[in-house]
Amino acid sequence: MLTEKSPTKAVVDVAGVGYGLSISLNTFVKLPAEKAEVFLHTYTYVREDRLQLFGFSDPAEREMFELLIGVSGIGPNSAQTILSGLSVADLQRAIHRELVAELTQVKGVGTKTAQRVVVELKDKIRMPVASPDNNDNDAGRISDDPLGDEAMLALEALGFATASASKAVAAARRRHGEGTPTLQDLIKGALRER
């Protein structure tokens, strides 16, 4: 049961024990009213001088948190700040497209940190096909190039790294020229680029 909530913290009662969880703003807006049942995905951060629980509304946010704290120079509080400033889908898109300027708009993220995030995570994340956590007019909208994303997923299943798959699909699309290529055209063209 959710006993307390604020934009950065939630307290969840589990069998009479209250657990304080640090949360992002994106998780905060998805929380129910206090005294309601709630389910949060958790991550326990343990260091010699610190034990801290983090709560997430969905597994994708927790996975992105784990990736972020693996980046040199980013701790759990910085990771939570980044996840408060951008939705998971927007963050994945910014990393995938190397939009350093978009990442630096998050408070506390400088150019060098944003560049490190892009370099260290670009091959570890997969572009989201849909962005269900966007609450604007584009909610649930398929990405800018759904056919290209599908071709990238196929190439990744064949062992391509995300960055390589993206470049190969872009090259195949350019080579195809005018007209709309089929999924098979993109995959075959991308395989020829390798």
C-alpha cells in the first residue's frame, strides 16, 4: 500500500514495514492516490557507506536506471534526475540519435556527461518501436521510421550492434532511392552494406 508520496520519494507499506523509495518524476505521476495498492519495480543500491532503495513504475525505467549508473561519472541520484527530465522512450531516442543537446537540457547534465552517456549506451539500448509513456499528442505513436525500426530489430537478431544496424538500414534506404522499400528490401540492402 502507498502510504506517502512526493515528487522524489514514495513510502510503500509491505506487511506492516514501510519502505522509503527514491523515485523519478515520471514514476511519481503514475502513482495512485495514497492508501491505494501499488506495485513498484525496485533497485537496491549498496555501497560501503550507503544503502538506498529506488522505485520505478515499469521495468523499462529500472533497466534504463541500471544502464545509466553503469556510465562513468553517473551515480544513482544523477540517473534519477535524468529519468525525471526525460521519459525512457525520449532518453532512448536521444541516445540512439546522438542528441547530446537534448540530454544537456536535463539539470546537472553537462556536455561531457551527455557525450559519455551516448558513447557508452548507444550500443546497449534498443530503439523503442512505440512510446507508450509519452503523454503528449504523440502518445503511443509509432516511431518516425517504423519500417526502418523493424529492419533494425531483424538485423540485431542476426547479430548486428544497434549502431551498425542503424547505419546499414540508412545506407540501404539511400541506395533504394525513390519509392517505398519493403521490409525485405531494407534487410537485404542492409546485409549487402555489411
